Amino acid sequence: MKILRPEEIKTFPSFRELTPEELAEAYALARAAFTAEDLQRFTELDETIPFEEILAKIEEKQRRIDQGLQ
């Protein structure tokens, strides 16, 4: 069994139930393939939209719905 990275996949394989042995092998291969570089992506801060801006948009939308304007 080989674990493929998303960029290596050309077509999506059909789903099949894995045996407990195959599942254990898949987990072991995935753990071995997970690198420090993979982990680094989850430790960096994303440039995101400030929460206050999102909240203001939600509140404006709710106000419009409450007034029947949508």
C-alpha cells in the first residue's frame, strides 16, 4: 500500500472497506510520510479577515432580515 499526496492523485479511487491490517498499515504509512514541513503549515498564522469585520457583516445581514429587506 502506498500513501499518495493530493498532488500525486490524478483520479479519485473507488471506495472500499479496508481490513484492520490494511487500515493499520495505512495509518503507519501516513504517520511516516507526515513531515515537519507538513506540521509547519498548521503552526503559522493565516492572514485572515478580522473578527470585527465578519461580525459587522453578520449583524448587518441580521438587521436586514429582521426588517424584511434581505
